[in-house]
Amino acid sequence: MLRALESIAFVQPNLEVIIQSLWDQLIVQPQDAYSEPEKRIFIHLDYILSETMQEHVDALQEQIEQLWREGGGIIQFDYSLKTHQKRMTVYPVCLHYARRAKYLSAYGPDPEGVFGWHNYRLDRIVSAQLEIVDWRDSQVPKILKTCHTKDKLPTSAEVSDALAEAWGFNFYLPRHLLIMRFPPNFAKWYVHQSDRHATFQPIAYEKLSALIKREITDSKAKKTALDILSQRDPKDAYYRAWIRLGDINIVMRLRDWRPAGEVIAPLALRQQMQQESEAELSHYKAAESR
């Protein structure tokens, strides 16, 4: 149990106190009563926040959970963007731990002013604490007031369903078909039977043309995918999935698979991988020419 607790203490820093207390109790026992086995399992996990920021994030999380226990409501906070801060007024729906940080999925105007879903990193909330806004307040968007009046506020079940529909943490982004090609040996060791998403599955080369014709509606993207496929070896390993186009988590995974993984579709993602590869290669070429 202690080993298991240690592996998740990075998510809940307060567990460290409990874990240390339990270890201390084991140590003071007589040797014949308990003998700690040699430690043979080492878990290396990264948590990107400082201790001070962890306390801030945990306090925000507790405030959100307390609000839910009391029935929910609207919150306001100042959110840090790349160039400025913005005041957000949203309906908090659920919390996630993803990409080494805690996130709040909320419904309302996003940082760009577009009404809908958005994931907010808790450590980027610069307000010391969240401000609870009354439903009757004029600052509450009319759409949220209507949802509240009609008892049709968004739920965490909607988030869960959207996450299941496509691979990508930003579940509100458009869904696109991903087709990947790998050398067979690479796929055997690094892709096959790995848990990425329920929709990420191997597919026979012979079935890809029909899939592309059926699911890709843009004529240019469809033709490009079919042309690429016709030039590839049928003996290679092919995989398909539904992804959230624009999700950084997807992009980072594809970067990890380079240079063995080739994106056949979607075209926009293939072009992004090509541009990144060319930029990376230019760094090495420039170094060699000096």
C-alpha cells in the first residue's frame, strides 16, 4: 500500500505526510515483527509545479470541490495567458490530472471570447482564490442563465463521452481521422498493444482506401491521402484513430514516434510534422556548414 501511495503522491502532495508517518511506524517496530524488503521498484514521475504553486493549486481545487458539494455555481478568476491576464466567468464542470498538471473543464466564454468548453490549468489561475458569482448577477452570461433556468447545465458525463469519442485531452476541438504508418519492427516493439485510446487500432492496408473515401470529406485531403497510400508498402504497419486536431498531447506523441511514424492523415497534421522535421534538420545542417 505504501509503495502505491508513493507513486501517486505527486498528484496529492499532502499524501507525503501520511506516507512518511506510516514509514516511521514500520521502522520503530522490532525487526522480528517486520522486515522491510529491499526496494526493487523505482517510479520516476514528473510534477511541474513548485511547492508554493502546489499549495495554490490544491487550495483552488478544494474551493471548487466545496462549491460542488454545495450545489455548484458560477466562478470568476483571473487567468494568465501568454501576453496578458484575462478575467474569466465560467461554470466549472470537472477536474482532470493530465500532462503533469491539474486542469478545470469549464463551460462559458473561453479566453478568446468564444462561448463553449475550455480546459484551464489551475496553476495559471493567478487569483488568490475563486470568486463565487450569484446566478442573478449581470456578469453571468445569458446562455448560462438559460441553461440554469431550464436545468440543462453541462455535466461531467458529457466530458467523459467526448473524451471517449476521440483521442485528445482538449475534447472540444474538432474530431478528425488519424492514419499512421510504421515500419513493422518498430510497430511491434513500440506501438502494438500500447494503450493510447480506444479508437487507436491497427488496420489492414487493404481497408484504408475505403476508410479514407468514407471519412475524409475534403477533396484535396482525400486525394493526398490516397496518393500517399498508393506509394507505401502494404507490408508496413498501419493504425487508425479519431483525434482532436490541434491537441498538443497528440502532437507530442507524434514527435516521440519520429522518425519512424508517418502521418498520412489528417493533411494539416501531416504538414505540421513535415514543417517541424524540416526545421529540426536545418539546425543540424547549419551546424555542419560552420
